[in-house]
Amino acid sequence: MPTFVMLTRVSPGTLESPASFQRLEEEAVNRIKTECPDVEWRENLALLGPYDYLDVFTAADNDTALKVSAIVRAHGHAHVEVWAAEDWKRFKSLVRDLP
């Protein structure tokens, strides 16, 4: 399945306290499990900088990745960016014979 990287920045005022991050995560994860059961999470990282989270997941296609993005945006009142990604070894094999 294709791999996607998602960067999320939660909108200011969305969370009442730092502990609210866990509630927000649980709500989004449960909704994604219901709506996109084939999505598989590979990595979840909290970030310093302009984004709050970096998630790596696999999904069947772009449509499913778009659904994940929409769910996270709706639950977190967040700015979300989703990028398609490829394993480095596979990328090297794809470009090996290019002129």
C-alpha cells in the first residue's frame, strides 16, 4: 500500500489544556478506524516547530488519504498537509535507469 506523511498543526484555542491532546487523538483515531479501516499507522511523532504532529501511515490510495486528512482537520480544527512518500530503496530502483 502507498505510504503517506501527514503534518498537523492544531488551531489555537482548540484545546483546553495540554491533556486535551489525548482526547483529540482518541476521537480522530476512532473515527479513522471506522471510516478507513485499512489505514495502517506506521509512526506518530510530536514535533517542535510550526507543526504539532507528524504521522506516517499507509492507505490503499489517495482517496483514502484524503479522507484521513479531512477527518483530522474536522476533529482537530487543524491545518493538515499530506504528502505521498516512497521507500528510499524503491525510489533508487525507480530512478536507476533514468538517463
